[in-house]
Amino acid sequence: MKNCNFTWGTEPKDNATIEKEKTQGIKEEKKEHSEKKELILPTNNESIASNSSDTYNQTQTRSNISDPNSSSQPIIKTHLKNIDFEIKKGELIGVIGEVGSGKSTLLQAILNNLILLEKQEKNSKVVINGTVSYLSQSPWIQNNTLRQNILFFKEFDKNKYEQVLDLCQLKPDIETLTGGDLTEIGEKGINLSGGQKSRVALARAIHLDTDIYLLDDPISALDANVGEKIMHDCILGYLKHKTRVLVTNAVHFLPLMDKIIYINNGEIKFFGTFDELSQKQFYLGLTKKIEEQNRNLELRKNSSSDQELQKKKSSNLDSQKSIENIFNEVKLENEDKEQKKE
């Protein structure tokens, strides 16, 4: 990428801004109306001498109100600005930054999902050489078997398939399923955990065997030991000859990166090696903030999982009570029938 600015598109203004602009427009119209009232109507033989500059000003005011390009139109917000970097073939690039800094948006820009704002004085361009696999932060699952979710309409090669399962640590999960990898998952099948979905999506991306891998923080949903294995065996090992862009908040993996991008408020503040990054004054403060955000996210996950567990327990108790009620009703009916017979 070279000298690039990106946007998701136009954004509507908030209600306060719209009301303010409406009020200003009404005031301008009232002012024009009052100026017209002060004019003396001419007789047939008279004419009104108007100042050409006044006429121009009035016309300009009206045109600003009705102009589709005026300030009342939606704003184009620049979500990524001054994006300028080059990634060489086979490099592992780490993308770091605080929550909401633009890390995922940067991957979307590489995927050509954002609008490139071109400037005449800048030679903006995005060049991607090779096929791309993208692993989103919220992995998606098809309503299909686990195997078909990984193959994704590719031919079944047993050796390659088994290797992918090993790399993504999926074999222990498959062993727990009654139907193995032919078990249907998704809305119509069994539900998978967040970590399992992430590993299935990663297996799908690896099985596609593309030139470039865009990985949006796949390790955060995994247990620590599983994340370590996938990082070393898969991302650093199996994919070592591929170009990889990894969004991560796991700062302990940064020394393993070839280059690191630090993004803040939609702008790249640093692009270089870990040794260069560690010398920067902001590095310690940044890592502390990221680690604190990771702890907060972990606490939220634990609290949400506890709530889900409590809901399951309460639903199980309700189902047990309903079964007991049905049993008691049937028992009473049978007792009534026996009494009637006697």
C-alpha cells in the first residue's frame, strides 16, 4: 500500500447537527423574506435598481441551502489515513493496537472492502500479488458436517486433511463427537464453542493453500496451551513460506514477528522490527494497556460463561420439575381410574 486513505463510506450526521443546520436554514429563509418585504413595489414606469453584489449574495445563500454538496449532506469520514507499507513474500507481520484502533479495518482494506480515497497530489495504490485467505475475528460455520466445513468444496485428500486436523488441534475434539468429523455442525447440528469455531475456520483457511493469510486475532479465543501450539506448529511452522498478516493482542508473540505494525486512531504510527519497536518510548505504555484490555476481556468472557452455565442449570431444573409434574399427573389419573373401578 502506498499513500492510502480509506473510508467505509458516508456517515449520517447526528440529530443535534441536523437540527442545528435546519435552524440555520430557516433563519436564512426568514432573512431573505424580510428583505423582500422592504422592497417598494414598482409602478409600470418605474424600475428597481438592484445592487449586483446583493443579488449575487442572495443567490449564493439560496444555492447553499439547496446544494446537494452542502454541509447538510452525509459526512465522509476517513477511517484509515496515511497508510503506507510494503510486505515482502513470506514475511510474518504482526498488527497491534488498542481496541478500536483500526486493526481489523486494515485487513478489510487489504481485502478491498473499503473505499480508497484518492488525492490528486498523491499516487495512492494497493497492490496484492497472490491469492488470499481471510480468517475473521468472528468465524463463520456452515450448516454442514465438520469435514465439509474444512474442505469447503475442495477434493478430499486424506493425508493433507489429517495434517490440517493435527495442526489446528482438532483431533481431540473430533474424538468426543459421536459421528466424528461427519457430525453436522451449525444451526441444524451441534453447537461449537468459540475456540472450536476459530480452529475449524483456521483449518478451512489452511486447507485452501493460498499465498497470503490475513488472520484477525484467531489466538484470543483459544486456551493458552492450544494457542501456543497453533502459533508455533501452524503459523510459524507449516505456513512459514506464506505471507502472513496476524492481528494479535498477545504481546509475548511480538519477538517472533518479522515486522510489526502499530496502528492508532486509524493511522500507522510504527512499522518495523521488534528490536526497533522495543526502543520506542510508547512501547511499555502500549503493552500495559493491551494487557489490561486482555484481562478485562477475559473477565467478561468468564462472567458470560458463568451466566450461561447458570441458565443451563436453571433450565435443567425447570425441565426436571416439568417431568415430575407430568409424572404426578399421570399417577393421579391412574389412581382415580382404579378408585372408579372399585
